[in-house]
Amino acid sequence: MAAYAIGIDLGGTTIKGALVEQGEGIVHETATATESDDGPAHVIDRIVKLIAKIQETHPEKEIQGIGVGVPGAIGWDRAIVPYLSNLPGWTNINLREEIQQRLSESFPVVVDNDANVAGLGCAHYGAGRPYTSFIMITLGTGVGGAIIYQNRIFRGATGAAGEVGHMSIDYEGPFDRSGIAGAIEAYIGQKFLSRHARYRLLPRTESMLHKMAGPDLKKITPKMLYEAALANDDAAKEMLAWAGHKLGCMLGSAVNLLDIRKVIVGGGVSLAGDFILEPARQALMHFVLPSMRDGVEIIQETRGNEVGMQGAAHLVFQHLEAHGSSKVAS
Amino acid sequence: MAAYAIGIDLGGTTIKGALVEQGEGIVHETATATESDDGPAHVIDRIVKLIAKIQETHPEKEIQGIGVGVPGAIGWDRAIVPYLSNLPGWTNINLREEIQQRLSESFPVVVDNDANVAGLGCAHYGAGRPYTSFIMITLGTGVGGAIIYQNRIFRGATGAAGEVGHMSIDYEGPFDRSGIAGAIEAYIGQKFLSRHARYRLLPRTESMLHKMAGPDLKKITPKMLYEAALANDDAAKEMLAWAGHKLGCMLGSAVNLLDIRKVIVGGGVSLAGDFILEPARQALMHFVLPSMRDGVEIIQETRGNEVGMQGAAHLVFQHLEAHGSSKVAS
């Protein structure tokens, strides 16, 4: 019998939600503004309204629970949100309880970090389906990641594993937003990549990026780099290759440590596709032990938004497999 | 009732073996030359003789099986040795079968990589006992490692996980023996560290290391660095601090990725203790995400040889727990 859950992807500006059929994918999806400035209680109200709205679209489908991906680390309980840097006022909020109290029915609610959730979605509904284990990396404002090991999230000692974005590739390199020297985020995080591109472009007056960005090179975005690269702009292609090389170096360290040989790359910056990923593949081979190169692959995840909601819903399916199908959350 | 197994640590020059009591430690240990130049069959004969010799010392103790740590990666089967770089002729040898065929009784035989085995020994008999999860790093000729997660070896997709020595801390750094740029081994592996020290010492004519090594600075060893540091030699202390800083950087990346916050350091070079480990601790804090710094620790494992044999024997105890106590190996 088909099983259904609702997956919520809580972001700093948008809350996305979907009704997901286990093993199949999204039946219905919708979104609403987060309105994070109005504080956690308001945001949680909006999440619950979104859940109700989704339920109304398919009242005939019995929902087994609610899964929520949030932009921050979550402890073992999968309930309490210690801190969210992008949402004001979110400190030690028991999101599971807060949601359950507002729901008219009692459902299991499971909360996890959004990068982990995207990895889980990717494993069961996305580019990760052919693989039991892979490293997921999400190239966006920050550089997020998750380790999927034997089809489950590898959570580490406290639940925060997978922080690939803060792995250093140069002990004397530039600092990322956490003050870590040479962290990969300081090269390929969206703002960092744009800033590096700006300086690289100053002497490259022939590049079409000067026209695209206008007189203020601060307006350069990774998307512009991609578009210029598609139009065969050398400076743009070099810049994306530079980013890919750095990415490959970091991934080499991750593969050597984990012996997980599949890497799935998603997120906005990854839309640049092979302009970044092909140099990353070449570099990766130089940074992986020769004995571990067999089967090493970098794969692009193109279903960015979907896997977040699918993975959130899948938290529920996994939770019920582990703890039984009682509607009361553990 | 007390349970016993024999743990074998196969090295390029020495085979070490011990009778180990589960949860207690070594009852009796001995060693013999590997004589690796005479080929695998000869070495395996010597392993089996060592086993017999250990058994004879305590004929009253019923042995539950044989565990073997080998200096190379082992597949999931824990039987076949694909390749050992330090032992000539070892290619695709089914070490489990080869040992079993030579034994007078039928015992379970379990084979694993020596770094993993040392990690397991450390977890159950050494400095790792207080922790359920830790990263083990062995500073010797090479830089080996293992991930102990929830008291077991994290083996990755093919069994080769834990290769911390080849994680890069500088994408443009010096090459290690596997040709990986900036791999930590290229800084703190025994020969590399000695070579870096040699060049650093050239202008430091006041250092006592010039006397210790004699006119040929190629004779500098990490042990000499440690002895000179103990005698308050500035150049030696700086060199070990330099090494520790690099180690801390690499460990930061590993902690960020795994969210495993305890690091246990063993192996010959680690005898330099806090001369290396204190700078490593300081650097580590700079390379770990602020949100993950709670509980981060670097601990020294001083029982280097013992944990190798203990961990090898423990492979047997874990195998029997998982597969039952039949004496016939699975």
C-alpha cells in the first residue's frame, strides 16, 4: 500500500512543502514566504498552515507524519533546533513539539539538518538512487554536505557530520565565514566565488562579463559566470575551472577518509555543470589515493528543490521503519 | 567465562603475536622476523609457527580464533589480501585460507588492515576505551588512520576508509609517496619530517641536532628531534610545532566531515608527545567549526605495539558476536 508523508524544507526566505509518496516522489508541492523577521512562533504557524494546505489538496491520502529540514545542525533527538544562523530568534526550539501542538491530528514529526535531508532525498528519489553510499555536496551561499552511508545519513557523534564546506584545502588560505583558513567555502561559496571572479576579471577587459555585470563588478554572480561560459567566454570558463579544481582537491580528502567513492553535487552553483565538475573530476583523481580511484565519480544532482522535500518526508518513512507505525511520535 | 584469541600484527620486518583475553588484554606476547624476501608462503608458514608457539605457552586456554592485521587495505570479506606494498609477492592472497590450511585445528581467521586493527585495539584496550567514536591516526613511516564509530571500524564502501595520511592540507603542497599534493604524510611522515628538519636546521648552527646527527644531517630522525626538544633545543621544538600545526589542520577537516571529536594519536613520531600534540590542539581549534569545538580532544596512545595485537584478536571476538561461536570460519 502506498505510504505518504509531508516534507517541509525550511529556508531563510521560503518554506517549501510537499506531499510525498514513499519510493515514488512528490504528489503535490507548494511554498510560502518564511517571514523570519516575525520570529519563530510566527514561522512555525506558517509551517503548520502550509501542512494543512497540502493535506487539503489530497484529503483521501492518509499521511504518516511530517519531516522538516532546517538550515542548521540538529542533535540526536531530531526534535530540538539549537540555533539557526539565518532565522532570527531560533535558539533551542523544540520544533517537533511546537509543530505537534499546533496540528489538529497527532503525527510523528522528525527534524533534521537540511543538507542531511537533501542527501537522504537524493539517495532515495534523486541522482543517488543507484548508490548505497555517497558524499553529497550542496554549492550555494554556503557549501553544505552530507554523508549517505548504506542508504542512511551518517550523523557522527552528535548529529553534525558532513560539514564538507569547512574542510580546508590550504592551511594558509583565505578565511570562510567561520574563520577557517582555506575552507572550500572561501573559494566556491557563492559570495566568495563572485568576489574571486571580480578580481580575476579586472584585467580581463575582453570578457563579456563586463557587459553582463555593468560597471559594478560586484554584480557578478555564479549564474553569470555560467552563462558567459556557455557563450564560450574564456575568463568565465577559467574561473569556473579554478573553482572546480579546488572542489576536486577537497573531495579527494573526503574520499580518502571515507572510502566513499561517489560524490553528488547539487545547489545553485552546481548548475554550472561540467564547467565546474569536469575540472573537479580531473583534480579529484590527483587527490585520491591510486588504490582508491576505481569507481570514483562526481555526479550532478539537478533536482535541487525536490530532494529537500522528498528527503524531509523520507525522514518519516525511516523513522516509522525503525520505531513502528504508531502515530504518536517517539 | 574468559574468552581468548590470538592477535597477529604482520609487519614488513617483524611479525608480532599475542594471546589476548577478551576485554582484559595480552596474556602472552612474542615476535619473530618476517623474512619477507622469501615470499608469501614462507611468511605464512612463519605466522602459523608463531601461532603454534603462542598456543603452547598456554595449552589450557581454549582459543576462539586468529585475527591478523596486515599493512594494506582489505576488502569486505576480511580474508583476501589484494596487495601489500612492503611485502614482496603479496598479490591477491587469501590469507584466511592459507592460514587455515596450515593449522592443525579449524579456527575462524579474520584479516584486516593494520591501522583499522590498531584503532579497534585502541577502542577496546587502549586510550580509546572511554570513547565510543574516535579518529585514530598513526604517525610512522607513513601516516595511517582509522575511524572508530560506535565502537566498530567504519570501513567505507570497500573497506579502505580512514586514509587520513593522504588528506591534503595544501592543494599546491609537496607530494607524498602516492603523488598527492599537500598530503599530511608529505609533512609529518617519518622521512618527510626528517627531511624538512634537515633543511630547517642548515642555518640553525646553534642547534644541538648538529652534534646529535653528526656531519650528515640526513641522519636526523624524529626521535632525535624529540630528544633535542626535551633538552630545550629551540630549533627542534619549532620543527615539532611546525609538524603539529599541519597535523591540526588536517584533523580539523576530518572532525568537520565526521563530527567525531576525539582524536587518538599513536605511532613512533607521536612519542614526541606534547611537542607535537599541543601545537596540533591549538591548530585543530582553528580548523574545526565553532559549533563543533565542544569536546574536541587530541589524546596520545602510548601502547603502540600492544593495541595492534589486541585489536587483531578483537576482530575474532567481534566476528563471533556477529556470526556465532562456530569454530568454522564463515
